[in-house]
Amino acid sequence: MNAASEKRLHARVLQAVDGRCGQAHEAYGWLRAQMPPYFFLTMGDDPELLASLALGLSRVGTAPQVVLLDREDARVLMRLNLPGSVVDTLDSAAGREISYAELTRSRGPCPGTAHELEVYRLEFASARPQVPGAPPSIPPLPQDLHSRVRAALRARYPDYPPAELDRGLELLWAGHPGYVRRSPPERVARALWLYLQGRRHGGLYLDVENEEALARAGESRLVFAVGNPPQGNFLPQVMEVFHRLQIGVGRLYCLTFSTGVHPYFLGSFYVATRGGGRVECGTVLFETLKKELYNTQILSTRTRTYADFVKGRVLSGDEASLLDAFISFCHTTLAHTHPDSYGLEDVMRAFHSHPDLALALIRLFQARFDPDRSDREEAYPAALAAAQRAVAEHNTGHKFLDDFRRVVFRTGLSLVRHTLKTNFYVPEKHALAFRLDPSYLDELAPEFTRGLPPRRPFRVTFFHGRSGVGYHVGYADIARGGWRTVIAHSRDDYVTNANPLFREVSVLAHTQHLKNKDIYEGGSKLVAVLDASGLEGREAVTQSLYKLQYGFANAFLDLFVTREGRAAHPRVVDYYGEDEAIELGPDENMHDAMIEQIADLSARRGYLLGRGILSSKRVGINHKEYGVTSTGVVKFAQVVLEELGIDIARDPFTVKMTGGPGGDVAGNALRILLARCPGVRVVLIVDGSGVLCDPAGADRSELERIVLRSDLDAFDPGRLGPGGFLLYRGQRRRDGLVELYRRVEQGPEGLSERWVSTDEFHREFDGALFAAPADLFLPAGGRPETVDGGNWNRFLSADGTPTCRAIVEGANSFVTPEARVELQKRGVLVIRDASANKCGVISSSYEIIANLLLTDREFLAHKEQYVADVLEILERRAEDEARLIFRRRRESGGQLLCTEISEGLSGEINGHFEEFFRYFERRPELAGRGVFRRALLAHLPRLLRETPRFRARVGRLPPKYRAAILASEAATTVVYRGGWEPDLGGSLKAYLEKEGRSGQA
């Protein structure tokens, strides 16, 4: 290029720049005239961004969107207001967690177009993990901010408690200092008030503010708060609701911040209907909007139901949630015996391929449970007949497929027909719950009930949430048992765990019922499976875990909070009509923070047990701290080893176990054994972190160092004995495409390390518990049915001799019934879970009694004495049963198996209990009289029994509880101490009088 050409080019460029500058001046003038004043307040901290906006305004009409800023933590863009533009824009940020969103729309059309301008400001949560223990980098709070916000709260929200201000402002500032700094005090005050309302309303709150200024602009301000909002695409889903309901959003300000336990979402939306109307409380539109927005907590955006049926306008959002619940119920009901035939995708395809039948089931459900319908009694039978006919006549000409799908749809019909109450019509729900009459199981083909306990449950409650499914199964009216949540980290993992879910929870609940024989509560269990696929990092998984557990707990209370026997919530149609006392206990993946939250929620909502709904609270008996389950496990082990001629307080013996030293049952069993047994040698431990094997016995001092503090991988390999090794699950590396696991062994020449393949790792990890010889095997951790009919014989060495002499099951259902029988035939003494680990639930029962009879302050003041009393009861209950099992075994000449005797004892005691309970429930006055009152008191810990002011409170217990406690004490006394006659009334009274005279009652 010559000099003349270069000069002409520069001139043209400068001319273009001058032209753009002129256009930018005009554009900025248009922005000042057309954008709301708040826009310049919130964007005023970045003048260069406003300049870029003015410079780029001329391109808006020719590009889908103009990006003004795009960083890892933020994006600013502008585009024209077109149908679906908000949803499209937010969808374009998929995969990035939006922590702040701001949308501002111009009053008039953008120059040269017929559409308004939209400007978006999006901020994203950091993907970088925080350094543990490092304080967050938060600028200091401006000095005058506190006073300005306080003044705004007084003016706009005079009922706002001043004591809430400091903590609320601190949380907002820590999460979004830029938002707080650039927002006027009124907006910060609104956010604080909205956060308070969200907490007061259980994590869901929607309201409309129609101020005079908004009215002049033809807008309404919707405020929406959500505790622990769903992760991934939540805000786009919210905006899809507005779009689907023909509600335009002119401005929005949404932020998510951490509360220290879980995040909180606060949103302000400035809206008008597409026809120019306003949204007002009490209208049909507002109630529909509330229902749909609240339903975002349940309806997953990842399903085809959402993509095809909701976005395709076939179903409303809440109907889609119901359809997904049908799919989950049918899958988990049918797949536990036929996982290949009735897999999740197969069941899902049945419903998605036949929306007519799906709609028929939804309409049937509405006819039975819609509280707003006055014609339910007339409409339901007709709808049922029509739905049954449609299912029976389903015919596409593909016989095999039609037969399969008729089974699926008939199962969906069972859900509707046998549900006795549901929270589906409760607006502020976080999950769906269906309390079923268990008779639906009798209508299933025998192939679908194979493997279930022979006894039918007393109740079945099915739960469905956005990211998981669960069941609570109970075998008695008053029932208790733990709540475990299985975390599935991949979709395959989720399906694999959901397939056998109903069988697993039924077996666990039935086992719990057998082990609950010593207390007044029957057995139950709640098991949920969480789909955590796609979640990165422990914090994200924990957030999703809490979302599912809080949702299921709230749904549980929607059904079981009652007034005079009826569900208290007016939107729950109750076909059962009785109070139900159900106690829960912590189990796998139930954290202390959630235990306390559920207990507080139960008390706040008025459940008949209050905070007593859940054991192991701060005001309670922490199982791990006091080792209550392990107390019974070790006592049973002591009696078992006595039968083998071993005195654990004096003689040497060897132990192998599953479950880590940091866990509750395994850790406390190790602690007790190390403290009481000078001759114990722990030759094998298998836990989630790996395998420790030491033929000479693991170093005692090293075990004592890590017990109840760390997992197995914290064991110092330098303390291994000759031939000992550590195999690590968590210490891995890759060699090309091959994944390798670390293995350390103590050999003749000292410690050596090698890396083994995945196949080698699993071969040794899975086989270790079978191969290592020991006197005693303690399964104290691990998945149910680890030892089953297909692998029990691996406990036999080459000459047929078992590699252990006794098994005491500290873990639930670790050994299947078939495997127990076969091992006992080979001479192994087996104490099943229903006996060996019963003390945990006994302790929880006494914790609930304390909750009902003592204030929190009283319990804490007397806690150590109360816990000592309970531990004394646990030792006695375990020893009573253990010695009775072996006494009956000797009386049978060794013909009866220990597990048969154990099950027989449970049946005896539970049978007596049911008979006695009916007797005392019909005669509630007896519990307060003479010998019966003494028998009732005999069940209680010494502190309650011998302290006059506490003893006097026993009369406050609900009559059903007094009858159950008295029946439990009578039933266990009769069986453990012998003797019974058929005349219930006379014999019971005579027997208890005799026991009272001897000081045993």
C-alpha cells in the first residue's frame, strides 16, 4: 500500500469512527430516555459497559444477541424482545450455575425495529473449589449501609424483626457484595424481607406487590423465594412457566446466596400479561402461577416428560410431575423381580408412547383426590371404569408389547385405587407423597412379589422428588426405623439402585420389625435413592441430598400431621382417617444438620411426636458418640464366643470385620473390643476406603489412634506385621488407559508398594472377607445381601472348613437367609441382624420417650445419667436374648439353628405384643392402675422411673403409647423369663402381680 492509499484508508476509518461516535451519542440518549432509572443505578458501577452498550445498539436488529461482556464469572448481552427470548437467553447459559440474573427491558421499541430492547446481566457461581479453611475474600461492609437498609425496612416492612437484620445483611453481603453496593436500600430491604418470608413459609414463598408506581406502568412485582433451589436450569424453568402462562417479564432481579447450610434463591419479577393486564393475588391466574412455580421444585427439566409434554403444551407442570411419579412407582414396583423387562426406560416409554392412557390415569387421580371437586363420589367410579376399560382394551397389534404395557398401566391404576391420602394438591410441597393401603400388593401377580417378606406391611408410603424416589414401609401402627439415602453418582448407578428399591426397603423394614421386639414400636424403614448424576463436587451432592431429604420430610408431614385423626392440611383428601405415630432414625447419609432441621420442622408443623420424630438429635442420644448399636453387637459376640469356649475378657481370639474404624457400628465395636479384650487380634478390616489384612493382628495402638476418627486409609502402613497389606480404593493413578490401585505390603525385606489393575483390586477387595481365617466375623458395614446364595461357599476353605467359627451381624441384611442356613449347616454360629444390632433402635426408642417426657433443658441436665440408664438396659436386653437363643438351641439338641430361634423369638414377642396391645388399647384406664402401672414404669429408664416429677408425667403420653409400652414390657417379660397361659385378662394380671411381688416387674 502506497502512502496515498494508506492516507485515504485512515481517513475513511476516522470518518466511520466519527459516525459511530455520533450514533453512540444518539443511542445513549435513547437509552437514557427509554430504560428505567434502576437500570442506570445497577449498571452505573461500570461506565465502560454502558458505553459498549451504546456503541453496539445499532447491531441489535441484525444479530440474535450482542455480547458486551463474556468472562468465566459474568456475561452481559443485549437482544430484542421476541417471543421466548428470555428462556432462550437463559438456556444459552446451560451448564453454568447462575448466581445472579438481571433483565431490564426498554419502554419503547429499539430504533429501527418494532421490538423493545432487553439487556441481561448474568453472574455465575465459581467452578473453582474453595481452599478448606481459607476465609472468603469479602470486602468490609460500608459503614452507612446498615443504617440505610434499616431505615428502608422500617418504612416498607415495619414488621421485619430488627434482630434479623445483621445476619441477613451479612449473608447477602458475603454472597453478592456488588449487588448490595449498587442497589438502592429499598431493594436490599426487599431481599431481606423476602428471605425472611421464605424461611417462615418452609422454603417456598410467592407474593405480589402492586404499588401505585407499578400500577401506572401497568406492571406487577412478583417476589419469589426458594430454599435450596434445584441445581441446573432452575431459572430457565421458572421463566418457561411465565412464558407458558402468557405472562411477560419486563424486568427481573434474581440472586442465589449461601446460608451456611444450603443456598437460597430470591427473585423479583416485574410482569404483565401478554394482553396488558396485571397479575393480582387471589385470581385464577395467580393461583395457577403459584402452583406451577412451586412445582419447579419437583418437576425435573431433564426428562422427556418435560421436553415433550410440558413444553409441548400437552400437560401442565403439576400433571407432568404426577406422570413422572406414576413412572417411578410402576418401575420400582415391577423391576425388583424383573429389572431387565421392567427397566426405567421401558416403563417411561410405555407412558410417553401412549399419552391417552397417561391422561386417563391423571384424570382418574384428579377425580379421586382434587379437594375442589364436590362430585368426587360420583365422578371417581365412572372415571375408574373408563380407565380400567381403556387399559384392558389397549391394543396396538403388538401382542408382547401390549401385554407388557397393560401390566404397567394396571400398576398405575393400583397407585390411584389404593392411595389413601396424598399431598399432590398441597401447593407449597417440595416432593410428592402417597400413603397406600398395602393390599395393592395382593393384586400384583406372584412374580412381582417374589422375594418380599411373607408378612404384608401395615403401611406403604411412596415418595417422588425432582432427583429421587423413596419408600417408607412399616409393619405396625406405631413404628420406627432408620432413614437411609443411597447416593447414585451416575444414571446407571441410579437405575441399578432403584430397581430393587422396594424389595430392599421391605426386607429392611421387616428385619427392623423383628429386632424391635424389645420396644413398643414396630419396625419400619425409609430408603431413598438420590440421582446425583452430573453433579460435580461434594458440595453440589450435599446440596442435592438436602433438597431430597427436606422435600421428603415435608411431604411426610403433609400426610401425617393430623387433627382428630384427619390430615390437618385442607388440601389433603384423607381416606384413612387415623393418627399415625411414625418415628424415624438417622441412617446412611443423614447428616446432623438435616436431623436438626427435620426435628424443628416437625415441631413447627405440629406433628404429634414433635421433635421426637427423629432420634440422634443434639438433645438426644447420638449413636456414634455412645456406641449404642455396638454395645449390643459386642454383647452378643461375647455370649457367642462363650459357646465356643472363649472368654473375651481373658482368652486370645481373632476377628475380621467389614465397616471402617471411622464408622458408627464398626468403629464402636472396635473401640469396645480393644478396651475389654486384651487378647483380641483384628486380622482383617474391609471398608469403603480399602482393605487392611494382618495375619498377626493389626497394631492395637494404631487402631486406637484412628478408631472413630478416620477411615481405614489413615492406618500407618509402617505398623503392618509380616505378611500384612493395605489395599487402597481411593489412591489411584492411570497408566495409559488402565486405572491402577495402590497396594502396600509388609514383606521379609520391609515395606513394598505396587499398583494393581482394576480386576486385581476387585478380586482381592471382594474376596478378602471370605479368605481370611478368624474366630469371629463381624459384618458392621456394607451393602445388603453382600453374602448370598451364590457366594456363601467362599467362606469354606479347600477342605470344607469354614474360615470363621461365628458371625454376628452388625449390619442389616448383610447375609441373606439362604446363606445363613447354609453356613449354619457347616457349623458356623450365626446371629442375625434382627438380634445382634437391635440395641440401636432400642436406644432410639428411649430417646423418643425422653423427648415426650422431658424438656430439652431437663434432658441436657440429666443426659449422662439417662444415657447410662439406657446403656444398662441395652446390655440386659442383648444378654437376655443371646442366652435364651443358646438355651433353646441346647434344648433342641442342636437341631434348631440360631437364626431360626431368633426369628421365632421375634415372632413370639411380636405376637404377644399385638394381642396385649389390642387388649390395653381397648382398656386405656388399666395403664394407670396398680400392677399395670408398675409394669409400664418398669419399661422406663431408672431416671424417669425413680424421679417423682418425671414419673408423674407418664400420664401425659398418648393413650396409644401407654398401651404400646405396657404391651411391650409384658410381652418381653413373658418370653425372656418364661411361662404363659391362654386366658389373657386373668393370666396377664396374675402374672404381672407375681412379677411385681418378686421385684422383677
